[in-house]
Amino acid sequence: MLHRLVRGLVLLVCACSLHVSLCGQTREVTRPPKKLVQLPLSGDFIQVAQKVLEASDKKFEPIRGPALPGRDWTLGDSKMHDYYWRTSLPLPGSDECKIVQLQSGLTGTLIQASYDCKMFAAAADTIDVFNAASEAIRAALGPGYVISSEDTSVPGETMTTHQFCEVKEPCPVGRAFVSRYTFLSDPQNSTIQITIAEHAASARAQGGPSSDRQGEALVASLPEARFTRRRTDLDGLAANTLVNRTAYELKLEFDGPEHHRISIRAGGSRMLTIPPGVYSITGSIPSQGVVEFRGAHTYAPDSEYQTEFYIQ
């Protein structure tokens, strides 16, 4: 989800800058005022976040409001669609909150839903607001979670993300994310993005596959693409080492800026070098016929990752 926010914000910043060059002409543009969040955060911020986390076990249906216009877009050769809904439970101080559901046009698969809120902060307050929001999400999650920080800045944009994972190895898809973005074209303001991922209660308890009905494929959370290091020799690409920790052959399909289908033998590994961006990923173990991994990864340029697949 984060890549789409960045792309949308880039367009927003360009459209709202004080001088916009159109067809070689410079025009004066009035920037709409932004509602800046104030510290300390609202006293009920943590309580609201806890209710959102509870709703995430039910695909956010208890807090899902009226539908908003969706969006069709393209990843590589595949048609994708975003479904949007308002939410009846916005985080205090936020500028915009919505529930997002991504559908892969290649497989028709509904990929993990998320609750997304953004708030704006003045440049001087950015770090304090970012840290306060991160601490509030940590408090809402309660014990049993660890936080990791990742700097995914690129030229023209500063970005830092805090990811919250359960205390276990390997870490499943992050439970929640708090990110901050600052664009050189708008250095006076920053955006704080809070994302809470859909979370099946059974997957949280076991950390492995789950199924609602007997005979259906067991669906496991897609393991995280763990950032390992920056690499200047990738020429703007991203590299992900895929490790098959299962006792069976693993088949993976990546649907994004490029489309890849690969197989990894039991206990084997393979490095995949691809253009940066977001990829919807499905994995299966054909010899078992009942285990699937589903989810999405976002890859930054000149970055190396590692993803380990396992069955508990």
C-alpha cells in the first residue's frame, strides 16, 4: 500500500506547489491549507487504534463505512483494482482515513486489506509526531511485538518506516506500520502514514496456515521481505533472496512491474532481481495441494532483501 501513497503524494505535491510549469508556462497556484496534527496526540488515540486492531481480525467490516470510487491500474501486464471504503473510526488528528482492498486482475485474488490513515505535521514537529504515533501504536498492540526501523529514502524524498511484528522468527507480514514522508518540493510539511493490516486471529495464534472450511486451501501469511542492505551495484533494481524452508517444492508467482513464475526445490534458495515497486505474490506447494501463501511486497531501488518460506 505504501508505494501507492507515495505515488499519490508525489502527484499531490506537484499539483499543490506554489508555481507549476504547464506547457512551458509558469502559473501561480494557491496551495490548499493542510490540517496539521498537534502534540500531544488525543487522549483517546490509543483506544481508537485498539478498536481498529480488533476490527482487523474481521477484515475491518465492523468499522467499514460507505464505498468510495475504486481505482483500476496496471502492474506489468496485469490489471489491478483498488476498492476503497470510508471508515466510521478515524484516528484522532488524522486528515484522511480509509479501508483499502487490493484485487489482483491476474488471479482475481483479494489481497490483504488494510486500514490507512494519514496526518500532516509541520517540518519542525515531524520527528516528534512520528515517534508519538509509533509509541501510540506500540501501546495499542500491547506486549509481544517488536519494532524495526527502515530508511527507504530516494532522491527527492525522505522516508522512514517503523514496522511492528510479533516476537517470533521469521517475522510474518507486519501487523502495523508508521511511516513519515518529506518531499524536497514541500520541505515545510511532512506526511505521517499509519497502516494497520488485516490480521486473521488463527494466523496470529499459530503463525502458520489457516482455513475456515475443511477441504479448502490453507492460506498462510506471506513472509516479510526483510531488508538486509543497500547495494550500489544493482543499477536501481531490487534483489530478493527467496529461501524455501519447507520439505517440498515451492512455486511462486510475482505480479508487478515484471511478471515472474519460479520454482524452488525443498531446502533451496534463489535470488530474484527485479525492478522496484509493489508486487502481489502467490505461492503454493503443489505436492501438498493445500498450502498457499498470499500477500504483497514493496521493493525499494538498490536494496537487497531476504524472504524465508516455512510451514509450522
